[in-house]
Amino acid sequence: MTYRRTLLGLMGGALVGAASFGAAPAFAQDVTLRLHHFLSAQANVPMHILDVWADNVEAASDGRIKVDRFPSMQLGGTPGELYDQAASGTADVIWTVVGLTPGRFPSTEVFELPFMVSDARAASYAYWKMYEEAMQEEFSDVKMIGTWVHGPGVIHSADPVEQPSDLAGMKLRGPSRLTVQLLESLGATPVGMPIAQSPEAISKGVIDGAVMPWEVAPSLRIPELVENHTEFDGNMLYTVTFVLAMNQARYDGLPDDLKAVIDDNSGLEFSVFAGGTQQDYDAPGREMAEELGNNIITIGADAVADWVDLSAPIYERWVADMSERGKDGQAMIDRARELMAEYATTN
């Protein structure tokens, strides 16, 4: 399976995926898979990643697999229950934020450490490699399809944030355990909630803003709700880990040729495609804020040191936490950095 993007795809949303299994005859539909997630169908991830995956699976199976898509939690439950829906078979395939179940998949948090990641493709490459090397036990009850991260996390706020002290007392939505710790270390008051709840919470004054990548902000109307956006040069303030996972029994029950279709649409190449696609769609999100005349603040490399220093204790706590779990956190940090550098030098 080759996942690739054209310039037309980046600007207009047309993504091209190609798969070939020879001139097999068409079959009647054999399998229907229910794909469940928490975003609206019009958001970037469903349109430009999940739909691409589903369309490629349908095409590669000559129509024998049909993927029904259920956005916005239409099959019921909460975003935090999505992983268990895949494990139990309530849904056949799910896409979710790993951090919605804090501490349950600790190894993935290596990519959520502050100022750890500089490129989503490199981090998604490293994430899949490390999943294959040492994370499979944590996800043993599902068939893993893809693992990736988004582009740079941005602070979207009612008041401008130019230095850490500007965050004092500011209530900000945080997406994961480590991001909550990061916001606390910077002086903010973190509020954990699913991303889809952020717009209402901002409009009602429950929170003063949220941290999220540019990519998802337009679909949530964030640039219309706040006027200030703080981004960082160099390494990302934070990022979040995702998984696209399938019910293991559902996969095991497929005939071998249809298992091959799933396998050919899973893994390293798809993960890099997914992370890179999210990162590429940061640009239109930023442009929306610019068109609205919003205030975009960029923390340059010379000023970011204060932010890095304040977040440094998170690394120490995380390594200690991993040690208590019988894991070598520092070795995971070193391996993640090694693999991200490997991607950067070979791509």
C-alpha cells in the first residue's frame, strides 16, 4: 500500500492512495466494519485520514469490505471509551486520543513530553517503530492499524500569552495527562475535557482557552472564539498520541486475503502519512486566524528557554513513574530521539 499526497490534495483535500492485488474478480460485500470516532465528519482527520484509509480498504478488497463511518460518537459512549469499544467489539475500528485514558498506555507518553517532538512525520515514524519494538503488550487486546501524533500544539486564549507568567490563573483545556502537568508547571489552571467540548466551554467562560494544533481549530471555531494564539519555533510545546485500532476478533475472523488488505493498510507508512497529513493541515487553520485579524504570537528560539526550563521537571517525574512501572523511561526517551533523527536523515 502506498499512501501519498499531491499538491492538489493538500490544498483541496483530495488525497490519493493506491493499492493493487492484481485483477481479482469483484465479489459481493462480505464484511461491514463500523469505524467510530469523536470528531465531526467534516473535520480534517475524518476527511483526509480516516476516509482515505476506509476508501483504500474498500477499493483494495474489490468491495468485499465495506467501512461504515460513525463520527461524533454516533455509536454511543464517550471519547474516553473508544479504545474499550474496539477491544470489546462494540465498534470494529476506532480512532482515538490515547491520553483520554490517562496512564493506561504509559509508553506512548514519551512522544507527549514537552518540547520533545519537532516534526509529526518523524515522531509518527518513531512511534510505530517503538510500538513494534516494545509497546504491543500495552495494546494486546486490539489489532493496531496506525500510531501517530499531530503537529505543533498551540495555546489559543482570550488574553495574549507571550511569556509563562501570562498563564497565571488562566483556565486552559488540556488534552492529556502530561499536557495537564505542563500547563500546571507553566502556571495555568488545566481543565481536562474532550476536545469537542472546548468551544462551548470557551463560549460560556468555563475556560479561557485551549491548547490544540492549528489543524483542528477551524472545525471547532476556535479562531472565532478567541483572538490570541501562541506558537513556538523549534520543538513543539506538546503533541498528543493517537491510535487507529481494530477489534482483534473481528480481524482474526477475516479470510486471509481480507486480512492482507487490512495489513497492507496498516503500519509504518500509514502512520507517517497520518501524522504528516495532520501537520500539513495546520497551515489552513493558521490562515483562518490570520484572515480574522487575530493576534498570532510566536515564541522564538531565544525566548523558549524559559518555557523549557519550567517544563524540565516533567521529564524527571515521568522517568520516575516509568521506573515504578518497571520501564526504563530514559531509554525510551533516548530511543524516541534516535528514531526521530533516523527519519530526519533518511527522508
